[in-house]
Amino acid sequence: MLSYLNDVLGLAAKESPWPDAQRLPLYLRGDRKYATLTVDDTELLVLYTEQSGFSLPAFQKQLKKLREYWPGSVVLCFERLSAYQRKALIEQRLSFIVPGSQIYLPCMGVVLQERMMPEQKKLTHLSAGAQFLLLHLLYQKTAEPMSKVGLSRQIGTSGMNVTRGVQELSNAGLVKTERTGRCDYVSLLYFGRQAYEKASPYLTSPVLKRIFVKGGDDSLELPLSGETALAEMTMLNPPAVTCKAIGKRQYRDIQNSLELVDPAWSIEQDYTELEIWKYDPQPLARRNLVDVISLAVSLSAQTDERVQLAIDEMLEGYKW
């Protein structure tokens, strides 16, 4: 406690045993420890006690007896206190110290509370919203800063969601923000293939789950995805079953009209593999194909060497 007071208050506080402690009645001693604390020219009596065995009503009665032995101010010292317990002590104007947390000494006009900011977790991956925002910025292929308000309108989401996404991207070292007038402007720190490589450690597959639904290629007007899209962009042979992608919100709107299929029990291959994505793939799609980066990330867990070689081919051939 002593070092805490000196560090926080910047005073040469001194502590010494209280010799009169042995004269106290047994019920005032118990397992408690007393000491005198000198701060500047003020002497205080410190009572070290445990939170678990402390009773505020009982202490109020004991304090009257304790003042017969110590007429000055008494300070309670706890290792820890809940917010409720602190509030109760403050309401009774009882001085207390919680080392490393709070000092309440109304007798000296000292009220200090350390407000500890929660430790920021290290960013390991981008949220779906932040990833979508990053892809939108990257595909614009411009170094011109974009306002948060403009981004909100372009991608069709709230300003709050854009702010959260920008904060994530900033924490990942992918964007910077500048304030001009009343608007915040966002711009990428990297562009093209370099931006993709810098972002790769934080990118995750947009695919929530894969299902199979009744109907062939033309049954759903959705962008091609998976190995079907990869085959369109490379020399990879297309899969027997067409794969398409849909955002989770868009899927909820049509799911009741879809008939699920179990490929293991279907003789005919008149069905479509449907990937349900965390974000809507349609705004980023080109030529009825999902965007290159989302496609690469969605297939990154594939162990088939042919698929991995095709992903490399696709990324190399893309005009960043």
C-alpha cells in the first residue's frame, strides 16, 4: 500500500506499527492489523481488514469505541472491493484505500480512482462487415479518400457499422483516417496485390454453410462460387454440380421456397450447391462470378492440390 500511495499521491507517506493496538478489546483486534500512516503532516490510523469478514453496521458501532483510543481519522484498507461495497463506504463517508484501484480520503480531500481501460484484444481476424468494407475499398482501385458517410451509402449499411469496420481495419494497419471539416475520410494504406497480401492474415472464409437445393444452373439467379467460379477463371475442370453463393440475409428471404436435397440419396444431379455467405456476394460480383479475394479465401481450406494451383493461377492472372 505504501508504494501505491507514494506513486499515486507523489507524497512521502510513512507507515509504522500502532503501539496502542494491544490495548484494544479483543473484538476490535481479532485478525485485524493496525498501523499509523503519516502523509505530509497528517496522521491516519489504517485498519487492514478482509472484505469477506467485514460488516458495515458492525464497524459503525466499533468505530465509536475505537475513537476512544484514536481520536483522529481511521482508514480502512481492503485488498479488493466490489463497486457496491465502495459505494456503501462512500455514502457513509468512511475513508478507505484499495491499493492499485481507489483512494477515498475525504479527511484530506483526496478522492482518486484509477480507470483502467480494458486490455485491447489482439486482432486475429476481421469481422464480416469489416472484411466486406475492405473488399469494397480495394476493388475501387483508387487512392482517393472516401468519406464514412459516402461509404455507408455505397455499401448500404449504417454509419455505426462503417465506423466499427474502419476501426478494425485501422487496428490491422490496413487503412488510415483523416478528418476534413466535419467528415472523416478513409483511405487504404496499400493497394492491389500488396493490399491483399497485407490483409490475408486477417481474412476468413465468408461461407457460413453449404447446402444442396433442388434445381439446376438456371433455377437461382445468383453469382457462381466455389470450384464452379474457379473453373470459369482458370484451367480447372468444373465440378459436376454447380455452386452458387447467397448472403445470409438474402437466404432468409427465400429459404422457404427452396427444396433441400441430400446428394447421397439423389439419383439425378438436378440440384445446386448453395453457399450461404456472411455478407452479400452480389455487390462485389463481376460477370456473374463472386469476387476473386472472397473466392480465394473460401477455398483456402481445400486440400486438393489442383484447387490450390488454380487459386494461385487466378490470383496471378487477376488485374490488380
